[in-house]
Amino acid sequence: MKIYKKILGIAAFGLMPFASHAQLGAAKETFTRADSLRGNLTPLRTCYDINYYHLDVKFDIDNKFISGSNLFKFTATQDFTKLQFDLFSNLKVERVVYKGKDLPFTREFNAVFVTFPQTIKNGSKDEFTVFYSGNPTIAKRAPWDGGVEYNVDSLGHKWVSTACQGMGASVWWPNKDHQADEVDSALISISVPNGLKDVSNGRLREVTKLKDGYTKFDWFVGSPINNYDIEANIGDYAHYSETYQGEAGKLTLDFWPLSYNLAKAKKHWGDNVKPMLKAFEHWFGPYPFYKDGYKLVETHHLGMEHQSGVAYGNKYQNGYLGRDLSGTGWGLKWDFIVVHESGHEWFGNNITSKDLGDMWIHESFTNYSESLFVEDRFGKQAGLEYTHGNRMGIVNDRPILGPYNVNKEGSGDMYPKGGVMLNTIRTIINDDEKWRSILRGLNKTFYHQTVTYDDVVGYINKESGKDLSPVFDQYLKHTVLPILEFTTMKGQLMCRWISDVRKFNMPVKVRVKGGEYQFITPTPRFTPVNIQGANKDNIEVDLFNYYIGVLND
Ligand SMILES: [Zn+2]
């Protein structure tokens, strides 16, 4: 998700003074031991590769209390006797059970350290179960400030959801809470008071009436999944199904609106879901989770990209809660949450960043996916206008790339500025079929994998045959925009780039007023602009596709 924590006014970009590049180094942030325990991949976490979870939790909604267990099945990647898992410190670890016996454990902030009675040998498969209980953090403003949210629907039925991206799934269940290691499959058993239903990820396997006034819903996810995607949604839900004939065959679509919204859901989701799947399969390749199906479930919060169970709270209307974030009108022709959160099935869920600092891999591509959806439905010009319009949400406050190993995100500019950057990359590649094959290739090459900055940028460089690293680096690692400066020397028009990235050499489209655009490749040193008849009065830069500053002395 998370899309625009704040809706921003127009951040008009004028001419940046030269000095700002040097001055705008981010203030040094300080991080705590707790940040490192959460964000760093220490040997206590890399010593095991998680294979399977069986999360089994009962929701006592009246008391906002949960209790249950999680089975960890893992493969040792080295010899070890001690490992770390994660659970927020306000929840109680009751027991950690290994081969029928309790294991000793210690806790530090939200980390739990378990010691085994003998060495777990490299390559061996083993398992332990954590029993826990408590009152999990109540979401203050899900999904941004998440946890468990407790609401009632318009008819007074209890309505509960989880949303924990960023803060981490260990806010409500014990797991190895690091994005680099996705579990291969998971069984999610959620017990809820009789009369209510639970909707979680993947496919519903079994519903069991328990003796104590509760009903247990077993959901199985057969594909690798991020911890923060694992969800419980409890309410008075209706259910209907459809199918979609897609690139990889028949895809099941399952819909879980609140019972009184069934008719509204059928109409509105009907207008949005299949066009979205058509556009995204065209641009990104097959939906990545045919095995688990595609699903939408209504939530009180606005939305979250919960894998094979997308959370939807946009109130069955177009736009972003009825607004158009691009200001162009194109954003009012479709449901922002259906499109954006489903876009994450490719970028975020299929391809996941190893470190939260690289959340741009999720959000920049998904922001950009919105404009490709617009392009698929309304034409290329419409998509470009949408991307251009999103510039009004950019603030240029700090780098989009966050610090590594401390579980921190970069600037919210990862949405609109990231989308604008990807359109610039497409403009430079200047071959739409190649660009589409790169986007599809990313999803195929890194299918169900976790990736780094270098993986993504390296792949695009290799496939495009261009070194685009300076462009990615300038837009992701720095705040200020590159400036294209023109000057005239001895009657010759010259230009150069002013930027933070040394050797910045982004090809840029310019033209003599009224003529055709042509690429030039300026460098940080003044070089002649070799376009016939160009001078400082008639040179025009493609500022529609390039988000840069221009100085014309
Ligand atoms: Zn998002």
C-alpha cells in the first residue's frame, strides 16, 4: 500500500540554485539497538531458512485478546544452537516447544532468542512451535499506523482486520520478521466467534465448528509470501466467485464484501477487476499466484496488498476515496485501490525487496502500474498525462532509498517520483516493446523471489543494453533533481548536467522549437549541442517526460 500518507499541495519545481545539490545532504539519522534487531540480518537469523508456518490463532474480539501458536518449519543453513525470531514485547511468549520439550528463551525488545539442546546441523530440516497470547497493538490509523483494527459495520457486526506493513507481522504473531526470507507456504487457522467469518490469504480449506462458541477457518497459501501480507479479516462477509481466462489458464476470482454490500460489490468490482488483470498481465506477465487465486476482501481501512487476498476499503467508488491524485481526470475513471493494491501482486508480492530501505521496488513500480493501466484502457497519451499529473504529489524532501538494515523506509516520493522516474527510463529506452519485455522479464526472472537494488537496476541495464545506473542513483539516492544547463560559447550552444551523481550522463530529448525531438547525451562538462540551428532562444527540452530543472544562461 500505503499510498500518500499525506495529500500534498502542488510542489512546483522551479530552477534549483547550484548550491542546493551540495547542501541537501540528509541529516544523519540515528538508529537504536531495537532497530538493528528488527532490520539486520544477523547470523541468528540467516542460520535458518523458513519453509512453512502453521499459524493458529483465536480472536477474542470482546477483550481484544488473541492466543494461539505458530509452528516454524525450517532448514538450517549452517550449524547452530541459537536462533532469533520476532514477537512484539507486549505479547507474551508462553512456551517454545521443541520435540515435546520446552526450550529456554530470552527476550530483548521485540526479538526472542531460543537455545536448542544440541547443535542443529547445516542442511537439516527441523521445527519448533511458539505458543503466545496477549492484547496486540491496536491500529491507530491502519494501514499506515497498523496492528489489529477493531470496528463494527453499519449493521453493528464486529469487523476486525490486521494491517502491519512496515511495523511488521510480529505485531500480532511470532515469525522470522525480515523481508529477505519469505516462507514457502503457510496454513493460517483463524478462530472467530460463531456467526462471523474469517478471510485470510490463499484458499479456504476447511471450516470447523469448535466447542467453545468459536469457528475455525483454515486458509492455505501455496506460494512464498511476505509476513506482512498474512492477514486475518473477521466480519459478516458475503462471498461470490468468478473466473478469468488469463495468460496462465483459468484464474479463480473470489470476492468477500460485507454482506450488505454484495450488490454494490458485484457491479463495482465487476467494472474494475478484469480490466485490471488484462492490463497487468499484458505489461507484467501472468498473475503470479494462480495456485492461490485472486481475491478481494472488504476492510475498514483503505487498502493493503495482502497477497491473494487484497484488502479493499475504497467504498466502491472510483479514484482514491473519490479523488484523483493526478489532477488530470484520468484517475477518476477507475478504482484506485483495486488497481494499486493488485499491482503489488507483481511488484511487492511476486518481487519483494530484501530490505525495507528498497521499498521503492514495491511502490515506484506499483505507482507506475497505475499509468500502464490507464494506458491499456485509454491510450498511451492518457497514461503519460496521468504520470505527469502525479508530479504534484512530489515533495523532494529526502531520498527515496531508505537506510539499510534498520527496517526504515525512504521518502514517500517513492510513489509519484518513482513512477515519474520509471517513465523517464522508458523514454530513454525508447522502445515500448523492449520496455514491456523488461517489465515482464523482471517478473519472470525474479519470480517469487526477494531482490536488492542492484538486482533490479542490473537487470534493466543488461536487458536495455544501457547503463541507467546514474539515472536510478540520482532519482533514488538523492533529493534534488538533475539540472540541464545551456550556455553559448563562441556562438555554439553548449550544455551540461549538474547533479549529485558523478558522471551523470542521462540521455535527454530536445528539439529546435517546432521540430522533432532528438536525443542528446550531455555530461557534467559542457559539450556542444549538435542539433542544426539550435540556439539558446529556440532550444526546447521534453519536460513532459523528463522531471528535471533547466538553466538557460
Ligand atoms: Zn502501494
